[in-house]
Amino acid sequence: MVGMLGIVLDLGYATVMQRQMQFAADAAALAGARDLAGGQSENTAITRMQEILAANKADVQLSSYTVTAGSTTDVWARLSV
């Protein structure tokens, strides 16, 4: 019984953390895209994406950012455990 409770809690925590990292990645991608659309440089957009990820408790060093063709952003947020 206690083992099942532990499994349920672990799965629930994993789901919450995955959702939090998805929200962080989405927010960072939108911020980067907004910067690019406003005429900012790619470095400025990446810096902004890193700030958003850090504010959402994502591990900035483990996360990845891609700016494609000067107008598209792609962000993978990672959590350090």
C-alpha cells in the first residue's frame, strides 16, 4: 500500500514538473520571438529566453535555444534534479 502511494506521488510530481518546464519553454520561445519581431538581434533574443527560463526555475545550462532564419525560435527547457 505504501509502495503504491509512493508511485502515485512520484508520477504526479513528474507530471507537474513536465508541465512547468513546458510552460517555461513556451514563455521563453514567445519572448524570443517577440524580440526578433521587434528587430532585436539573435543574441538579445537568446538572452531574453535565458532570463525567462531562469525566472521559471528551468536549468539554463541544460536548456537549449535555436533561432532559425532570424525569425523562428525553438526552446527546450530542462530541470536540474
